[in-house]
Amino acid sequence: MRLQWDFSELTIFANHLSDTHNLNTTLMTITQNIARVLHQYLLVQTPIITGNLRKMWSAGDNLR
């Protein structure tokens, strides 16, 4: 049995990241997405007594 691997999408992605601007933009997008997901998780996991603590959580102004 012989396995074959298709790296075409990975090659396209690597070529896309070869430009410094694309790398910075991609890393910023990934970082913002991670922050957004973690912020949502934090909000859900925060216990509600008065609701004030939940309202105080912030993920920053740069998240869209």
C-alpha cells in the first residue's frame, strides 16, 4: 500500500506568506480570531451574580 500526499494547498499558502506584508496581515488575522474565540469562551465561563464582571471583560478595540 502506497500513500500519496497532496501538498498543493500548503505550497500555495507558503507562497502567499513569502511576502512580509501578507505574513503580518495573516498573523494579525489569526491572532484576532484567537482573541475573539477566547473572549467568547471567557464570557460564557464567567459566573453571573450581578453581571458586572462579565460586562468588564474586553478583548481590545482592534477586534472587528
